[in-house]
Amino acid sequence: MVLPVHPGVLGSLYSFGSRAIRGEIGLEDDTQETISKVRNELEDVSNLVGDFSPTQPGTWPQFAGRVMDRAFESCRHYESAEAWRDINGFNGTLALPDRLMRQLAQTARTETVFESDDRLLRLLALPDAPPICLETDSEKSLESHQFYYPPEYADETQLRASMADVYWRSRSAILMSFAGNDYRFEEFGLDDHIYRGEELELIDRLREFRHEGIRRSVLLQGPPGCGKTTFCCHAARELSERTLLLGPDALGQLRCEPWKRLVETLQPELVIVEDIDHADEFAGREGKNRALRLFEEQHCDIPTILFTSNDHSKLPEAMRRPGRIDSIVRFEEPSDQMREHIIDKLAERVGVEVPDERRGWLINLLEEHSTAHVLEALRRARVQGWDDDMESGEATFRMHRNFETSSEWLKVHGFRHLDVDAEYVFQRVFNAADPELVFDGDHSRLWRVVLPNGTELCLKPHEHETWDCVQTYYRPDHDGRENFIEGFAEAFWGDDELMLMDSVEHETLCRPLEHDNRRYHGDLAELIDVMEAFRDDGLRRNILLQGPPGTGKTTFCLHAARELSQRTLMLTPEFYNTIRCATWRQLTDLLQPEMVIIDDVDRVADHALEQKLRLFEENYCDIPFVLLTSNDIDRLPRPMKRPGRIDQILEVGETEEQVRWNLIRNMADRVGVEVPDQQLKRLDAILQHQSPAHLLEALRRARVLGWDSDPLDDHDVTFETEGESDEETEDFVDASGVL
């Protein structure tokens, strides 16, 4: 005879068993398993007894019927597990990842209904729903199992909702990863993640969208260490009781249909997808197309989805649109002010006051480490006081963040690649600075340079570690792009005001030139005042000086540079041939020149002139002054010779006698010889009919041999050459700074 059990005793035993199984009471594994079985047996007895009472005859027939059914059921013999399922109608199958099914089986109440040498069937009780059947290999093993459900479930909606209720009964956050050939589901703690950054109000916006029944899919973009994951966990704690976290390894293995079934079964309220830009899922065209549907609105109806990314540009463009990713929020490294605010909040939480002299150390600690390190320092200070040895006495606070790659270091510290194909410019800056080694890995090194205004630049040398072959990085969001450019230009120019850009045998050279005191005395002298008036009115000037060699074009340009500019770039035709428009635009942004001089622009290759019409075009190159010189303007393409590219073309004719005499005297001063008046006409004749190089040679001979000596003989025909100077002579004179 089955004796009724007092409800109070049964309830106490069942409560104790439930608390033990949930881990609220510490017990050995074997004891816990025994209690689980006892609890199931007690519940089975409770279901059998039901409302039976010896003093109420009306409850006897139902109790007797339950006893007979149980006795008959236990005596029935089934040939196989398949026979049991067929007879009892458990024919519907539910496909889920093995480890998830195992956790469901461990969470729910079970009753063994069939057992053979190799098969075990258990019924899993679900809240307010018919039970489902779990088939496993043996009593203790949950391997090679499958779920079956009875025909009471018209569809799987009710079944999956009940399974979700069972699964999340003792869980709030699950981390899903991939190991071996199956997914793993592990409980994840959210309590230690407290976000105190500038984007905290985003949680309230997400709550508003959920209240209106509109799902939100948000991508948090930023370098490692800026608080993206902390924010996600904080938001999950505030918004969700069912949070599923996906790592890149799990995401890379997901397929659309299994993912859809998984979501329908677990019914998470919030999903966190970590480092989506690192997922292998986006490898190849097929993977990209498949990934587009994983989180699409029509296929994934999760209320809130939070993605994190270090570089969202790696994601397919089709994914970065509303319906897949509704919004992208940029997260940055917190400023010192924000770090100080975080420290104050943590100190208030711990109950300790931070001395002013320790704030700097805590800010640096928060920059290099996690919030947990700062929290530990504050706790120690509360108990032990602000010990002077705290900073250096233990490795806890001396250990720097471990970076596996230089790319990770750069992202954490807010550096971005500076895409300028001009190593010769950076070489000058680095050679003049004192680089600091900040990362030393197996395959690369990083050096940091502090620019004159305090902004920073990082460089990664190629394998030979020479400064003329580097990748360069800067921090536009931390230092501010304008501040960085100002600091870089200041470092590049230093004390120099005139810089020559040349290209020799496919190698670009950048070297300073010395200004001299020579002045221009020709008809163009008044042009300098006109140029200055345009600059004062905020208008740029591109001027071409056209004329034969020896007319003072280059002398005027250098004179104008000395009068109007403190940062002048002088470009050779060879440099013009090799520079790309995009690179030139980047260079001018970085170097901030006030004037550019292109000497003999008509010697630039025809194809380069045609292809680079934009090089000095208005709104593309806003340098205040661009001066060009040309011996043959007809060689320039017609589209180049219009305002907006060349604003003004000035013909420079033959010099007048007085201008030539002034030039002779200036050259004589340079050579260090005084010209007698009676020699001026002879030297003027040389200058008119021959090149300035011939004049220079005559002055040098006069300085050494005197004016009365005649070094000519039958074999020296230097001064008998007819007047036209070739290009090499013009190059020599211009490079000597004469014209």
C-alpha cells in the first residue's frame, strides 16, 4: 500500500534538493547526483498521490486509477527504444547542438521510461507543457542523444518557449564558443563589468526602442581597450535576463538554418557578437553572402544585438546598412578627464578618498591596465593605506599590458595608418627626432616620436629597420588632426625655409637649400607687392614666368620666396614627372608650404603634364603661391594654361642694360672681385651673346689672373662660342643661385 506523504515534509525535501542542484548548497558531485534522483522520485510520488486523502472518499478512485496505470506501465515490455517512442507517440525530432541539449537535460526534471543495454530514454518535464523525451547511450552518459516530442505540440513554438524557460531558469548569460566539432555553452558573469564612459546614455536609447517593440542592431567601433565589451556586458545586465555572447570562433562556424533554430530555442533577449571584423565567416564570397542573413531583421528577431569591432571597414558594405546593422557608434580611448571620473566613481564605490598626488598614477594605471587593477589598488588603499611601495613593490601594478602584435598595440593606443607614399618626408622627421621603442615583437618593432607640439607619430620599419622604408601611424582622434599636422610641419621644416624636392634614378630626395642675399632688380619687382595683396585678401596666386634663359626668372622666384614665404618647396621637373596627384595632395596637407616653385616646367614630360592637370588646381591645391618658370610655353597643354590652374602668365623679355650691369656687379660680389667701369661693356657683351656661365668664368679668371691678362690662345676657344646657351648651362647657373 502506498502511504501518503505529508505535504510539508515533501515540500521541504523538494526545496532542499532544488537548492542543492542549483549549487546554493555545497555538496560533492556524487551526493548532488543522488539528491537529484531522490528529488525526482519524491516528485514522482507527489504526482502519484496528487490530492488523495484517506478522509475524503471522493479522491480514492482517481488515486487508484493512477496506481493501476503506473503498475501497468511498469510491467509493459518494449523491445526497443524506437518501439517505446512509436507506442507513446514521441516521433517529432528536435535538432540542437549536442552540448546545448546536454545542458537542457541537466537542467530539467527527468524520469527514466526505458532502459536497455545501449539505450536510455528519459522524460523531461517542462513547465506548463507536455514532457519531451531524451534518448542517450547510458545512465550517466549524455553523449549521442536526441530530443523527441509528442503530437501534443501542434508546432514547435510552445515547445521551444518551454525549453527556453527551463534553460534560463538558473542562467542569465551564456558564452557560446566552438571547440572540436561542436559548440560549447558556458555561463558568463556580467557583474564585474561596469561601464562609466561617455556612451552610457546609449543604454537608455536601447531601452526605449525595446519598449516600442523595435529591435536594435548596433555596432560599437573602436580600438581594443576602449570599453566596448564592458559596455555590452553592462547593457546586458541592465536590459536582459537572457544574454547570449558569441565569439569570433563560434560566429565563423554558424550557418543560417542552425542559427535560426538555436535562436528559436534559447529565445535570447540580447546577443553580443565580439570582434565581428575578425570572424572567419567573412572569408570568401560565399561566406560573406551567408553572413548577411545571420542577423538580418527578417531572419533574426532578437530584441537587441550588440556587435564590437576594431575595424568595421573589413565588414562587407552590404552588412553595414539598417536591417542588418542599424547604427554604428564610435568608441574611443577615454580621455584623462574621463579616466579621472571613472576613478572617482570607483573610489566612491570602495569608500576611499584618492589623494591628489596619487591621481596621476591611477590614471596611468587605468590607461595601461583594466578597471579591475584600479579597483584592487583602491581596495588595498582602503585597508592598508596609500603605501609608497604600491607602485613598484608587486608585479600586479608593474606588469604592462601584453600585446601580441604591433597592430594590437597601435589600435589600443589610438594610432591609425597614415597612408602617404612619401617615406623621404618621414625620414627627415625621424632623423631629426629621438625615437622611442614602444613595441618589440617577434616580427616587427614600433618606434614613437613626439613632435614639437606634443603630438605623437609612430613608425614601423620594414625588415631592415631603416627610416627610409617605414609604415607610419598617427592619432587623429586623440591629438586632433589639425594639431598633428601643425606638429608634423613644424618638425619637418625646423629652422629651414627652402626645401628642394628632386627625383634621381627612381629615388626621391628631400634636402634644404640655403637662401642668399641676392635681389631681383628687373621689371617684375613690383609683382611681389601684388602677390602680397592677393594673399592678404585670401586669394591664392599661380603665376607662370615665360622667357628665355638668363632673364632672371629663377632669381625673381627665390627673391619672392625670401620676401613672402617661410616654407617654400622647390620642385625639379624630374620630381614633377614621378609625383602622383594623390600623394602631392597628402604632402601639401602635411607640410603646409606657403610657396611652391617649379623651375622649367616645360621640361616636364608631356604625358605627366596632361595627366596631372589637377596638381595645382584651385580647390585641390590651395597653396598661397605657386611660381612656375618656362622657356617655351608652347610645350604646355592648353588646358593647363587657364585661370584656376595657372592664373597669370607673364612674359619676361631681354634685360635692359642697367639690369644687366647690376647682375654683373652682383655676380662679381659673389666671386669676390671688383669690376672696373671700363670692363662693364666687355662683360655685358659676354652676357648678351653668351650664357651667364661664360660671364661667371670671366669673373673668376679676372679674380685670379687680373683684368689685363689674356688667357686665350689658339687652343682656348671658350669665349668664341656663339651665344645660345644650352639646357645644361642653364641648369648650372640656376643651381648655383645666380638667376
